Amino acid sequence: MQVFRGFRHPGVAPACALTIGNFDGVHRGHQAMLALLQTEARHRGLPSCVLTFEPHPRDYFAAVTKKPDLAPARIGTLRDKLTELAACGVDQTIVLPFDGRLASQSPEAFIQNVLIDGLGARYVLVGDDFRFGAKRAGDYAMLDAAGEAHGFDVARMNSYEVHGLRVSSSAVREALAEGRMADAHTLLGRPYTISGHVVHGRKLGRALGASSPGKDDGFRTLNLRFKHWKPAASGIFAVLVHGLADQPLPGVANLGVRPSLDANDVNAGRVLLETHCLEWPSHLGAEGAYGKIVRVELLHKLHDELRYTSLEALTAGIAKDGRDARAFFASTHAETHRQTTRDRI
């Protein structure tokens, strides 16, 4: 999949079958829309194209109005969004910066400047609640009329439901906020996952729970920055880590701002996903994970973030979380074995 920041690039296809949206989470509703887009693109001999925005428009308005509550919790990072769009077979994605100029553009100007002149849209697929242009004045009827006038097809996809539940980014955010990871899995069609480069931290974890003073064989962690200040999920989770070994590695992870640590540390103010692998890969040594891209599946929430009053209490808390994560994986393995046995009978 080709990715472009804006559409004024020579590599952007001169014509396309297009869909527009934020695609936060790329959930099953998004996936159904992208499958339809692919079909229509092939039928017309066009590349499929996604037009998405960064920052999220509501992030922009939250910042402009100084009302942070307007910003939606973010399900996935831009990296994860692009990864999932590529997995759905999208040919090109345009990441359009959402700024004051775009926010003030009339619906008619958006159609002419972006859809027609910028992207050469020949087919445009939108959701049933699609609005666009300044003050969200543009709607499906306006887009459909513009398509009739300018010679591009317009289609609308109705809501997608799973077991009677409307699949939406809002529903995914609610499930993650409440720690209902199985429900999030159902809505997404896959485990909830965060990926990124492993970055340096204070390296405090390796000293906590070390076998003896001066050793660094304690709770080594993989630190990933979640590049948004308001993640949809937070807390302590049992996880699987991909990208460090031939098989996924079980672990326990903290997603949040680490309230027990010094606010002046190297990652101060940033949301981090800190993952401790229950069995650290020996081939990595103490430093071998830095810079690697890993993918972490958040499978089961153990509890919310806690503030510990001392490093000793923090050490005990991490150790308990590790035991609870092991118990989760043991019970999951046992249930899988029971199901396999029943299937064979």
C-alpha cells in the first residue's frame, strides 16, 4: 500500500475508487466497507483509495476551543491504522492534515478541490452518517448530487452489525474503556493490538525484583510510545508479544502514564505501553530489543493503573500482576485443551 501525506504528490493515482473517514481501529464495519470498495475498484479498473485525517477532526476542534473533552479517545495509532488498512488490501491511503484551512472549507470546495481535482475520484463510498465541509454542512444528498453533476458514482453503506450490535469506533472505545477485551475483539474482528518501536526508558524495571543488588535481571520491559494523549484503553493487561521470537511471548503490560514514577523521567507526560515478558528471550540480552518493532495484543485486563507509595510496593505489585497474568494464560490453555477434547469426542 502506498501512503501519502496530502494528495499533491506525483505518485498519487490520477483516478481512484475512494472512501473517506477516520477509520480509528479499522473495525469490522470498516473492514466490510473496504471489502466493498475493493470490489467496486476492481469492477472499474481503478486503484482503491482511503482518505483519512490526522489529527482526528475532533482532536483539532478540542485544541482550538480548549475543550479536551471533545477529543475522542484514540483506539489506534496512525501506524496501526495504516497497517490494518494495508491488510485489508487498500492500494493507497492519503493522510490529509486536518487544520484550520481544511476545517473552514465549504462542502462544495471540498468536493472540487479534494475529491475531483486532488484525487480524481470516480467512485465515492461513505458511511450512513457521513458529513463533511465547514460546520459539517455537507451530507450524502449533496455528495450524490455533486456526483451526478461531475460524473462520479456515489454510494452509501449502512451500519454493520454483529449479533445485533452496531459496530462503530464508539462501541470499540466503550468496550476498551470498560476493559471488555473479548467484546473489543468481537467488534474489531481481531485482538486489540498496539505496535511500535521499542524505546529507551529509565531502565528501572530491570533493577526491580533483581536476583541480587546490582543485577539487571528483574522486570525488564519493552516500552512503546502510544502517540496520542488519550488512549481508549488503560490499565494492566495480560498480553502476547509478537516480533521478538518465533512464537508470541506471554507478558503483562501497563498502558498509561505510570503514576508511581517520577514525573521528570525520560518519558514524562507520554502515554507508554510497558510490557514485561514473563519469559525474557535470552538471545536479546539486556539491550537487544531496543529499536525493534513489536506488536502487543492486549488480551485481558487485570486492573486499572495503581499508584504505589514506594519502589518496594511497586515491585510487589508487578510481581503479583505477573502471577495473575500467568494464571490467565494457564486458564486459557486449560479451556482450549478442554474444548479440543470435546471436539474430538
